[in-house]
Amino acid sequence: MRAIVQRVSTASVTVDNEVISSIGRGLMVLVGIGRDDTVTDLETLTKQILSLKAFSDDVSGAMWKKSVKDIDGEVLCVSQFTLFANIAKGKPDFHRAMATGPSRDLYGSFLKRMGELYRPEKIQDGRFGAMMDVRLTNEGPVTFKLDSRKFEYVDAPSGTTTPRKGTPAASGKQTPRTYEPSLSSADSQPPETVQP
């Protein structure tokens, strides 16, 4: 399972011109379910989301000290199969996403587990499978990508080999990379509306 988690001051979901759910300060979570995800992935991802230190301590001002539970915040979840898209020649392919029926069931279990680990009234939802308008005000902006499985969802480029035992990639150690920020103005601001 995969999630895009955004720290928000407000967020809402509209379906057919009707606001069906909204939250104040908390987390906006887009949730993608892979075709072979299980309850183990669900358990891992719910704990990652609810323990994520995305908020500052209001008393000390220290950043990255509080989780959504610590601040008594809310969580708005939206199912987002496009998080498992594989892009080839500009065209998205969704074969890595779970089929609709089992995905609906696992997503329902995900929402239930979020409520069990926090409080059910703090967990809001979009409408599974519907065309939704998602609006949010991202605080920061602060956005995280969480995966229930480290590295497993990443397809190796063709022609590459599996890392040999003892190499940094095989041992899970990260190889430092340089970062070059994009100069595109489209990348400088988070989108106000996300389509499923």
C-alpha cells in the first residue's frame, strides 16, 4: 500500500457538487492499494500514518515533534488507484493496482483500522470509485510519500541485475544522490485540486 500524506489546515471532498466530507487541521491522505497488498500492508501503513511526526510542538515551537493524534487532528482519506500507475511513453498503466472489488474491501478495512487505532469520528472518507473534487490547503507545504513495503514496488529498469550480497543496495543502505530542484513554476506550488 502507498499513501501521499499532506499536512493541511482544511480539506474536503465534493461529489456531484455536494461536499460529502471535510476536515480542519490534520492530514489529507491519498491511499493506493497494490494488487498483492494484504492486511499486513494495511497494518503497516495505518501505523505509519498515525505515528508520522508531521506537526510542530506548539509550546516549544520545535518542528516534526507531533503526530496527528498528538494534536487531536483529523484525517481525510481518499482511495487513489493512480498511485500505482506505471508510465510508459507518457501513458499510465494501472495493472499494479488492485482490482476494484477486493480493493474496496481492503480500503474499507483500512478505514476501520484507522478508526480503531485513533478515534472513528476523526477519520473521514471520500467516496470509493466516484469522480471526486478534492480541495485542500497544504500547510507548509508539507507532503510525504509512505509505502508499506520498502523498495518492493519499484520496478528495476530493464537490463539491470539484482544487487550482489554485501553491496549498499542489497543491504538497504542508501547511496547519496544529488538533488537539482525543478525550475518549473508548476512545481513550486501544490495543486489545489487533485483528481482520482
